[in-house]
Amino acid sequence: MKVGIVGAGMVGSSAGYALALMGIASDLVLVDKNAALALAQAEDISHAVPFVSATTVIAGDYAALAGARVVIIAAGVSQKPGESRLELLERNAAVFRDVVAAVLRVAPEAILLIASNPVDIMTQIATRLSGLPPQRVIGSGTILDTARFRSLVGRHLGISPQSVHAYVLGEHGDSEVLAWSSARAGSIALGSFADQVVKPLTDEVRLSIDDGVRNAAYKIINGKGSTYYGIGAGLARIVKAIAQDQCDVLSVSIVTAKVADIEDVALSIPRVIGAGGVIADLFPDLDDGEYQSLNRSASILKERAESVRL
Ligand code: ADP
């Protein structure tokens, strides 16, 4: 399967590296407005390939994306001094206007996988610009936040993250919602599991896990400027579900007809992902507080998306 990546910066190239290591794609094509950067990243990633897989990695222009089944869009511009979040958003929307049209001209069948931030808004914009059904325009959303949640809960309980079933819902960002009430370890309600292994989930533990999930990116950015390995692997994980038609349940962002009381908004809930993109949306059982928090997150995102001029 051919996979394209538009935007060969830190996030795009990390996704490419993860895809090459996982051996998911037969062909990987990197495109960037900075052609020299795309070429350098493709060369570097291609030198990792002989150790692990047989992926062909090249840099190219948009024409090289012909036949791609998935195109990751990680292109974007960074904030200028004094620039407001909305101004930045509008410049990124302008980037997407060019990129989405150029991708669909050569790869009209592709599933678009959106990685640029703020990812929920960019997913809503890409859906609007492309005219594609929402099931084919997937934002990485809270895939990483969910992974962090599982890993911190697993660490507390002394079990692997894979044995924790829990999701982060809503915005990939400050208003996200950790769905504690529906979380399970094995098949057991989280609180009961924690009591049985004598590692109770006290309010203090929950607050510290919430903080660890919600503020993980800020801590990494303080230390190294930006985050990319985690999201790179998360993007590769979504591509794997599509490439192998795995029908995996992953928390990703797509435009959704209704979430809590809000209509037509892009945010994350668990969804089934296979060869055609998102096959089903899943609405976890929530307690009242979680429902209200999800409603708030959805209304923040809806308002922000509507404020962007296209
Ligand atoms: P991140 O950390 O999110 O990956 P970077 O700045 O490292 O951020 O990467 C963003 C990439 O997007 C840059 O390499 C930039 O050249 C690229 N880019 C910006 N605008 C466009 C565009 N219109 N078309 C293609 N690539 C673009």
C-alpha cells in the first residue's frame, strides 16, 4: 500500500519513520513545500529500512502521491510573535486549502489522515474543503492522549497498558475528557480492579493521572520544543488499522453528526477503523459530570471551527 505524507517536518517525518519500522507501507512518499527537507527526510528514513522492512521511501511532488490509499497531512505553519490563535488558524486553513486540493487531484480515492494542530479544527476544515464523507477525513485526535491515559493507569495498577481499556474523549487539548466511569482493566471495572490489587484509585491518584495526560505535551515542549515521536507512532497505528482492515477501536476525530448536545463537530470518541476509514462511532457510557465536560469540549470546538473563514 502506498502512503503519502504532506509536511515532512518533525511530525510528518516521525510518522514516516514509524511506518517504515513497522513495515506497514510498501511505498512511502514525502512531500513538502521545502523539497530539500522532504528529500533529506526520505533519504534518512530509507537508511533505516534495510534493518527492518522493505518499504520504498521517496520524496516527490504531489504527482508522486498518485495511487496513495492514505495521505497523512502534517503540513502547517508555526505561530509568529504576537499572532493570535485565530490568525494562526486562518494561515493554517490557507495551507490546507492548497494541500487538500492538490492531494485529491492526484489521489481522489485516498483517506486523509490529519495531524496538523489544532487537530480537531483542522479535521473539520479538511472535511469542509474536501467535500469527502467524514469517514474518510480522520484526525489523529486523542489517540495519543488515550495511549498516555492507559499507560499511566497501567503503571499505577502494575499491568500493561494493553490490558487497560479507557478512552480520552473530546478535544485533543485543554478541554479533553478522561472517561473514568467506563474504564476497564481486563474486563473488570477500574475501581474494583484497583481495590483487588490493593492500589486504590484515590482522588489524588486520579488527579495526578489526569494532570499527567492533560499536561504531557506541555512538559515535553518545555524540555525539547515540540512533540513528535508519540504522535508519529499513533499515526502509524491508524494507518495500520486501515492498511490491514483491522476494524480496530481507536479514539480519533472526525466530523460527527451529534456529540452530547452539539451537532456537526469534529472531536474524538472511540471509533471502528478499517480499510474504508471510520466504520462506526461508539458513544461510551458517561456519568453526568463526564457528559457535561464532553458537551463543553464539543461546544468549544464547534465555536472555534465556525470562527475560521475559509
Ligand atoms: P511539526 O512539528 O508540526 O511537524 P514542522 O514545522 O516541523 O511542524 O513541520 C511542518 C512542515 O509543513 C514544514 O516542513 C513545512 O515546510 C511544511 N509546510 C508548510 N506549508 C506547506 C504547504 N503549503 N505544503 C507543503 N508543506 C508545507
